Amino acid sequence: MTTFAQRINRGASFQVAGFLAVSAIAAAALVSAVFGADWLPLAILVAALSLPIGLFAGVQALRWGPGYATGLAIVGIILLCATFRIREIEDKSIDAQIALRLLATGLVTITAATAFLVTHRRTSPVAMPTAWVAFLLYVMATSAWSLQPAVSLVETFANLAAFAFLCAYRRILGESALVRTLLAACFTLCCLSIAAYLLNPQLGRMSDWVNGVFVPTSRLSGVFGTANAAGAAAGLGILLTLLLAKLSWRRPWIYVLLAPMLFCLAASNNRMSVVATVASLIYAWIAAGERALKLVLLALGIGVATLVMALSGDAILESLSRSGSVEEITSGTGRTRIWSVVLDLWMQKPLVGYGEGSAKFILPVHPLLFKAAAHAHNLYLNVLFAGGIVGLTLFAVALARTLRRGVSQGNHRPIALLLFPLIYGLTEPAIGGFVSFVGLCFYGAAILIAASPLGILAVAPAARTIGPPHR
């Protein structure tokens, strides 16, 4: 006989209630931390009322009930990636924001750990791409010689836990569920960012020096922390929507999803995110079929662009720069100076580097740099600086194996998603530090390619679709 509790457990409405309860508890903790003691009684009341449902939903999520695990994943990604406070770059203290991220890391870790028990009972166990596991374990090991071992260990463990969680999520709930969850989290983060941009400029807009005063500018940073991170997340969300989410242009949902992402991409004014988005879409377009013709068209387009740049390159670069200076573009907004310093310092410890996270304590105090230079501003140099030749070799091997598998099996759509952080990584560290949305999508794309046989995400001559087959 089916009990009343079992009926409730199967109901979608209770899954929604559980998701809202967990969100309410997290919101209550955030309100009490941000607004202080005056709001503490109300926060405690909301948390207490939501606690029973939240605990039940949490238990079901640990058992990998589909609706509950999805809700926990979305909340966890938001807490891991969002920034709800403003503080100086050099401030590395543990505050309520860090506490929330540590809480989210704990939830992700425990849920990933239970996945191995769940899959052991149901089917074959969770498998993780060994090359990426080796790279992440080595990065964690570099904490031993980092300047701040405790900070480095927490950050690297959080990345490994997130990677394991995404592997488990794909194995238990499927590839389409993983794509939809990342997309839902990105959509939520973009909506929160737009709200912060309009209602709280101090939080939602990037600040810069204007006429000697440090004030918010028109560039959107939202809840992502920086304008570059906001643009990158929005670009990845657009790729998830267009390439992997299996949404019809005839239905309004695709436009609802795209609208906030397009706004965040434009308002962030992050040029490399735009370049990476366009390049990834071009790759997916070429891989879809008729490649010879499309490559010819692409070559013609590149030839025309080269001719235009040769005739009026300076004027175009000036129009693309925010300051009106060509040097801003040619120097990568001052990044060439950072890269030169990073290479000079790396030569002193070429084999194993300085340890993960050391850059944020070394580069800002270097006499040739500035306090905002908290990393190498390049994915590959950041890996080299932290892990030396060993780290970069492990990264290159894992990446090469992933791309080779993806190309051989025709999984070109997740390859297009992976291309984004690789191109964006020319100017920003797509992975490294604490977990970010760009890093999660990087891991997610690698997992979809490496752990998936030719199937729902593949581009083959026959008409294949993303997601489960129509019934």
C-alpha cells in the first residue's frame, strides 16, 4: 500500500516546496549576515518555518531524487558563484559570503559522495575522466607549497568537489538534466545581476576611476563579482541555450532565457566574451554539416576583415577601446605587462610553480604591477604560474584527450561549449581560484565530451536531437 508520505514524495508540488524552503533558509542566512542584528529575528523565523521542509528536501537530494537533486544543484551553483557583498580586493578575511560558499561546497561534496553509494546500488558506479582528476589532484597538491596553504587547499578542494558532483549528476540524471541545470542557474544569476545593476549600482556595476573619483560605471558586474565574469557567464548561457538545451524557436521560452543573458553580455562590455561566443557558434555551425562550403565562406570573411583592418585598423581599434586609445587593445588592457612579470617570476620556479592561489598574494605587491592584478589574466599562464611545467603538461594532456574523444565521436556541440573558456582564457583564468560559473561550464563541457558515447549530444550526418527522444 502506498503511504501518504510516499504520495507526497512523488508529487512535483512538494519538490517545488522543498526547493523554495532550501532557498528560504539560504536567503534568511544571507539577510541576517548582510543586514545585521535588526533583521535577525525575522531571518530566524523564516528559517525555522522552512526548516522541516528544507530538511526533508535535503535528505531526498542526498538520495538523488531527481527534482530535489536538481533544486539543490541550482541553489548550490548560485551560492558558489554569486557575490552579494562589496569589499576591497586585498581583503581576504572570512565573511558571510565566504561562509555561504563553504556551506555550498559542503553540500556539493556530501551529495557527490552519496552518488557513489546510490549508483553502486542501482547501476554501474560513477566514472570520472582520469586525466582531469589527475590534473585537479595535482593542483590540490600544489597547496603544500602555496603561500597560503589553507586558502589554497579550500579552493582546490572546492573545484575537485564540483567536478565530482557534475560527473555524478551526469551519470545519475543524464546529460540533458546537467545542461538544463547549468542553464537554469545561469538564467537566475543573470536576472539577479540585472536587478543589482538597476537597483544597487555599488554592487551591480563595475567601479573605476573617473576624474580622480572611484565610482560605479556603466559596465555590469552584477552578482558575478566582475564585469568580465558576468560577460563570460552570459556568453556561456547563450551557448547552452542555442546549442544544448533543445529549445524550439517557435516557443517563447527560448526568448525568455536569452533576453537577460544578451543584456548581461552587452552591458558587461566584455569584448573577449563576445569573441568567444561568436567563435564557438561559428565552430558549431561549421561542424553541423557542409563543412567545405562553410570553411570557404569563413575564409572569405576573414579575408575581407583583414583587408578592412589593413585599410582602417587604427580607427576600428579606437572605436572598440573604452578609452579611445589603440594601445588599450594592443596591450590587452595592460595584460601584456602582467604576462611579462608572470613569465619572469615563473622562470624562478619552472617545474612546479608557486602553488595554486599564490598569484593573488604575489602579483598585486609586485613593483611593476598593481593591486588589481590578482592573477595572470590568462588561463594557460595561470596554470603555469601555479603548477609549473608539470601542471601545464597535465592540463594539456587532459585537454588533448578530451578534444580527441569529442572529435572522434562527433560531440561537436559540447566541444563548442568547451571552446568558449579556452578562448576567453586568453585574457582571463577560466579555471583557478574558487569555483566560478565559467569553471563549472568548463568542467561540465569536459565531462559531457569525455564521459558520453556517441549519443544525444553528438552531431552526426543523420538528424540527431539534444535530449530524450520524442515519444
